[in-house]
Amino acid sequence: WSFTCKYRAESHMEVRFPPRPIVNCALGALRCCANVSPRCFVGCMHYGIFPSLDCLQGCLSRNLLRQPAKGTPPEIKAEWLMLDEPHSDSSRVILYLPGGGFVARDHTASVFAARVLARLAAKRQALPAILVLNYQLPAHPEHTKQEIEATIQWLRAQGFTDVLVAGDSAGGYLAVQTFLEQSHRICGAVGICPVLDFTLSNQSHTRNSQSCFLTRRFTRYAREQFLGVSSSDPTAEATARQHSLWISSIRTETGTPARPLFLVACEQDPLVDDVQNFAARAATGAVQVCSVPLGSGKIDAGS
């Protein structure tokens, strides 16, 4: 499982999506909606913009197959993403946890799949499938964790010995949380612009608020929905710190080899300080930290 931002595969499958004009239009629409109530903002993302982008991605990536996952426990709602290729890896799988602020469902999984699988196709014959877990919304710290644990258990029962957990934004938080608490059951994790610090005290939340549709009002609303505590509650800050993720909270088993964790964020993201502070804390402990600049502040979801 090697992901490197220096590698560029040439494949008929890979598309640079979404195109810049579509991104600008989508972000402009989201910024306009950000000034209304958070509940309306969530509805606009969940039922409008995210599905529209997913439809466009589906049109551009015709070789990407989507199939409902069958035989899963009743509480697990998931779908498979895979290339239209005859050879698939029966021992390795990527479990993808979509973002959306814990209150909506984004559709970046198809973008992730199109880019990652295309790169892997240029390097190996047998490709892993990607299982996208559509966890219940709004997400809940304990209930969502149980869904992820049950999904990993189900995947291992299907014969998958190597499970890589990946996610973006809120899904990135869940991926890193899974890595810290269940590293002995997975082979690694990828967090794309993950939420790691629920105190929202990092400077990037203010510094980059004008360059992203994630306004401070929305992030506080999303935090309230996920943690189940109002920002005006005296216990809000303590609860936020309790659920924030630090490398010191990792749980390992004796004799278990070290697992890789890859985090990525762009300079303009309000969550970039979450990633940098997480890495800084890890570096102060017995953890090897490798920093790879992506350049130009852009995110490469396939790295």
C-alpha cells in the first residue's frame, strides 16, 4: 500500500475532475448558501450540489462500476466501487468513509476511486475494490464507530486480510479515529482534509474562512450535531477536547507492526492547522513523521 504524491499514472480511466469552472460554480453556490441557516445549508449540499457533482463524475468515469454491497448486516449500508477490469484483489480492500460535516453525504468517493484505482492499475494487475460506507446521518460518535467496526469485521469475514481505511473531511476524522483505536485490525489509513480538533481554536479556521464555504457558523452547527452538545453548554469545550484526535491516543497490541497513516490538506483549508498540529504532536513522540509538500496548495486526492 504505497501512495506517493510524486507518481503520475497515464491511464484512459483517470480524469481531472471536477473541472475548474464546475468547481468555481459549485463553491460560489455554496458560499451563497452559507449565509442562510445551517439546516438549509446542509439540505442544499446533501440533496443538491453533492448529488449533482456525483452525476457529472459518473458521466466522465464510465469505467467505474458501482454496485450495492450484498450480504452485509442490516445496519450496514454500503456500495462497491471498482474498475471494469477482470482481475480484482481478493485480499485487499479500501474502506472509504465519505465526508459532509457529519450531517450530509458528499460524493467524493467516486473521485477518490477514479484517481486511486487508475494509478494502481498502472502498477499492478489485481486491483482492490473500494467499499463506501454510507453511515447513518447525522453521525454519532459511538453509533458511527460501531458501524465502522461492524463493516471491518464483515470485510474480514469475506476474506479480506488487508483493509485500508480512507475518508475526507468528517470521513477523514472517522478514518483517523479508526486508525488510532483499531490499528491492529487495519493495514493503514488515509485522511483527506480531516477534522481532528473539535475545539475549532486553530488559526486556520479564521485565516481561511473566506477561501472556503465551510463557515465558522456551519462548523459549529456540525460539531453540535455530531457531539450532541450545544456550543452554549458549559461542557461543550470539554466534550470537544475529549473527542479531538491526538497521536498519543493510539491503541496497539504487542507484536503488531507499525501501520502507516497519510494525512493531506491544502494551505487554504480551514482544517490545515488540524493536520499540522497533529503531525507536530506526533513528532514529539516515538513516531516517525514524513512531510511531503504537494506544491501550489492544491489537494491531490489520489496521492
